[in-house]
Amino acid sequence: DRILSFLLGASWAIAFFGALILFKSFLPFGIGLSIFVTIFFIFFMLFLILGLDAFSVNKQKLAQAKKQTKLLEQLYAKHTK
């Protein structure tokens, strides 16, 4: 869980600083091109961040399902005796 949180935070930092660096590096080629490339980069990074967040949510759902299964098994065992 810590690793996933770290990766999510690092992804946000990469998205922010990457967009800034990308914008500044493409600025000599024109403001329009630099804005276009930066927006494309931000869109791509947000898609990857969304993927990490979905992975985190699915991991939490799995943990919750395991807890519920354990409780249901205990209830079933209690009532079938």
C-alpha cells in the first residue's frame, strides 16, 4: 500500500515538472506547438495516474471482499451446526 501511494505521488510530481520542462523545451519552436505538446503530455500522464488510482481502488475492493467472505463463512459455519 505504501509503494502504491508513493508511485501515485511520484506520478503527480512527474506530471507537473514534466509538463513544465516540456513546455520550456518546446518554447523555441513556437508557443502553439509548446502548448499542444504540453497538453498532450498532461493528458497522457493523467491517463496513467488514473490507471494507478484504479489499481488502488481494485486492491481495496479485493481486501474488502476477502473480509466479507471470511465473515460469511463464519456465519455459515455457526448456523449449520
